[in-house]
Amino acid sequence: MSQVLTPLSRRSFLAGTAAAGALVMLHPFSARAQANQAHLRIMETTDIHVNVLPYDYYADKPNDTMGLSRTASLIDAVRKEATNSMLIDNGDLLQGNPMGDYIAYEKGMKDGDVHPVMKGMNLLGYEVSTLGNHEFNYGLSFLDKVLAGASFPFVCANLIRGTELASNPRDDKLYLKPYLILEKKIKDGAGAEHPIKVGVIGFVPPQIMIWDAKNLEGNVKTRDIVEAAKAWVPQMKEEGADIVIALSHSGIDTKQGDMMENASFFVAGVEGIDAVFTGHQHLVFPGKKDFQELEGVDAEKGTLQGKPAVMGGFWGSHMGLVDLMLERDGSKWRVVSATSEARPIYERVDNKNKATVEDYKKIVEALKEDHEATLAYVRRPVGKTSAPLYSYFALVADDPSVQIVSQAQTWYIKDLLKATEWKDLPVLSAAAPFKSGGRGGADYYTDVPAGDIAIKNVADLYLYPNTVRAVEITGAQVKEWLEMSAGIFRQVEKGKADQPLINADFPSYNFDVIDGVTYRIDLSQPPKYDSKGVVLDASSNRIVDLMFDGKPIDPAQKFVVASNNYRAGGGGNFPEINSSKIIFEAPDTNRDVIVRYIVDQGTINPSADANWSFVPLEGTSVIFETGPKAKDFIADVKGVKIEAAGEGAEGFAKYRITL
């Protein structure tokens, strides 16, 4: 099953980069390597998701935090810092932005076509890649045509062709070769060249069989990542691999289990593996933010169980680097020291993202036609909305911009859970307004008229690149979730006019509306939680008349709630809502799900169903501010009486609610 490759022909990649001609400092390994030592620098990209150019097609504007064309500008400088280097990719290339959808759904892939991702990657001298879970979103036939256009090979040791797993993983009929042994020449510290065999093995999350069942069921199967690694790595060593690196399109988790989605920590523990390149989680490793508290993980040094590892962000945001100091022992090489780094393409200055590299122009030129075609695609309608989508009243009444997000999330999660143990549980959906004025100003609201809706409008509905998550909680926890959300409202005094309603210190993205239940909010009660989730008044009950299916909610009944990775992972400090409640981590962004829902429905109906409202308080009114364009939609708002109340500050308009 192995294959020995002579070095692939490489295009010159020294001209036209941002760092060309700059003063370059050698990595310490290259600087101190002796006659029997060599420095090998391995560069990783991961989770590109078709973001070859620094352009956010959803928002229809440039974005300095993304783009392989920017990451590519690091390659020349990185190569100059080392005596020997190689470039690899860790998967999730083909789906994730509208360019990917345009190629798959609109343009198509004919035999001989080269996918835009491959057009870019073919210019950079990649040596090998593995498959990510998103490679399967458009079907196996599409995948095969894309891979045929790559000038570099792909490996995957745990994807089996057909429906049967062999008793021994080495006997599996694999979809791709499990590994390659790259036969290279490296220079030692004295400048002498020596042969070295670098083994590269790849893995994909087994969960593709759930996430893409419609494309994969009956065609392929997956095997546990660690099981496959333990079977194949010894064979790689038997066939002469001096070092073995793992391309693990799998994240980092230290809780071991069968068929793990995030198995890279345990891949590092497999004997014979020298370095692990991770991805999938869209995080950065090593670094100061992610994976700090995991035993056996050194987030500062960048090691998993003592082995060097790296996760290079996502969408081209970082280049992952693993530096190996190799020592020659007879005719063989072994790793004697290692370092890891995730090098970004931008920096944060004065609360703004600033690019630190320029585009690699050859990629920009190669994708010019694809870019222009994608712009036309995102600006063209993909469906219709039967009612306007606006967020002017999202903080005071059930709202169409939040309603459509919940409809899409519910549609998506119900479909994905229909063959699981949770298939019979009722599915609710939690969503919050993102564009609701505040510091964004009086025009910072969603406003999409009825009629045609384009892909770029989705950015107006959902600002963040979150991914869908589902949690399993009880009816009692649903109530506490809503109690936390209701903290955005100030307590009001019954019988008093024109009291301020909104607590400006409470973020609007933490004001979740839960669809699938009905409820009212009693503003005469004090908030139970503050904006950080701290209990203010344990006896308070703002959420009243909480009903499911027309009946008072059973505190013990179990529900699935669709949300996003931020909330489900504990973001906002909602009571008892954290990663321990997650039952499903979807591979798709909430934006992608909304687009798919619109395409599936053809015409969407986002009209709010008024599933929540305020408890009436006689002789009481409250004041809030919103954008001046809100006047055009007052008549559409259900379940609450709203009237204009004059001008507000800084361009906002005041409105009154009579409770």
C-alpha cells in the first residue's frame, strides 16, 4: 500500500512575495546544526475552506484575516529561515464559502477542470495533503474530480472504500493511499546533502459518516483514527521511514473514546510518530488562548504528550510551523529536538485587524475569473423572502431576523439527528439579534426588503462565523436560559410612565430568544442574573407562562436546543449551558445553514410568530431607542403596542411601549 516518491518538480516560488529581498534570520536549529545534524522545517496550512483570496463573499468586502494568497506570502520568508523545508496541507479545502458553492452547484467540475483551491495550491509547491470532513460535502464524484487537478498527492488511512472493515486495518480497501514515504535530500550543518525518507500519514474524522450520510452511506466507511495509526505507522517504519509526521484533520481533546472526532492528542501518543499537524477545530496551537488547561498538552511549547504539534488557525489566518532538529545515526535520521509555531497573517491594532503580509500576486491572477464569477453569484438571488427581514425591534418583540435563523437551525438539526438516539426529542432553537444598534450606531440594523434574497444578505442576518451546536437540556434549564436572556431588561415600576427598558451593559448577542416554546417576561420582577451570569436574585421569576406544545413546560422533560458553538461551549455564562451538554457538533457554519435553508425552501417566510411577549402592567410604559427607519415596520410588530416617542441621541429614535 506504500509508495516512494522522488521529489516532485517544484515551481520557483521566490519572486513576488512580500518578504523577497528582506533580511532573514535563520532559525536556531539551522544556525547551530553540525555536520551530522540537519534542520527540517515543515510548514502547514489547514482549514482553508476555499478562502484562497482575502475576501469575505458573505459580507461582499475584503478581509485581512483570511486568504491562502496572504499565507502564501509567508512561505518564502519561512523557507529562507531554514536549510530544509517542506509544505503540507491538513484538509478542509473544498467547502466553506460561496466560491466553493459556486463551483459545486453552479459551474460544476468537468473532467480536466482545476478547482480554484487547486489552482492556488499548485503554485506553491505542496508535497502532500490529507482529506478534511468538508471534502465530502459535494459528493465523492466531485471530490475525485478535484483531486485529479492537484499537482500533489493526498493520503488518508481511515477512509475505506465500500461497506466492510477488515479484521486488520492493513487489509482495509482504502479510498486513498494511507501514507506516502517522501524520498528527499537534506543538507546538514556542513552543507553536505544526505537522503532522508519522510513518512506522511493522514486521517479524517470518522463523523463524516453522520455529517455527510447522504453522500457516503453505502459507498465508504471510516475507522477509528488512533486504531488506524497504530496499524500503519509500524509498517511505515518497516519500509524505511526515518521520521513520521501525521496529518490529522482532527482537533485536540484529552478525553479518550472510540471513534473520536478530535483525536490528535492520542495520535501523538502512537509510537513512531514524530510530529502531529492538527486542524478541524479552527483554533491556534501553540498559543496563549486555546488548550491551556489540558493535561499532557503544553500550549506554550506546542507539544502533545511531548511530541511537537501545531494547529494553524483557519481560512489561511496562520501558517503552522514545526521545526525538527535531526541527527544522523549511521544511515538513519532521528529527531533530537523540536519547536512549534503558528505564524499569523495579520495583527490587531487599535481594535482593528491589520494585514502583516501582502498577496502573492500569482494566486490572485490565477483566480481572477473565479473571483469575479463568485461575486456575481453572491450578488444574485438564491431565493425569496415573503416578508421583510429587519431587526429594529429585535430587543423588544419577536423578530423576523432572529426567526429565520431559528427556522434554519431547527431544520438543519432535525435532519441530522433523525437517525440518532435523540431523534424523538423535541427540537428548540436559540438565536440572538446581532445587529441591534448600540455602539454600531443608528444604522446598525438588519434591513432586507421582501422579495429576492442573495447570499450576501446572509451576512446581514448572521455576522459571525459560528458553527452549529446542539445541546440536550431539561425544561427547567430552558427556563433558566431564558431568565438569563431576560437580564437585558431593566426592572420597571408598575403604574409609572416612560421608564428606560434596555440595560445598555447587557450585550445583545446574549439576548437569546428560544423558538419552539411560548413565554412571557414579567418586567416588574428584578433580573435573576447579571450580564456575566452571576445570580442577583435567586427568588426572581421573570419568565412566566412558559409553555411547550400548548401546555406548561415539564421541568424534567428533555429537549434538544440548536444554537452555536459560542453559546453551547459556555459563551455568555448561561446557567448550566456548557460543553458538557453538547450532543452534536455540526461541521457547518450557521451562515452556511441559513443559505442551504433558503435554497431548500425557495421562498422563506420569516414573519415573527410572537412566541414571546411582556406581561401586561396597568398604567405602565417603557422607552427604548432604535434606528429611525423602524417607523416603517411598526405596524408589522405583533404582541406589543409601540409608538414613536421623539428623537433619541446620536441619530437614534425613541419609541414607547405601553405595557
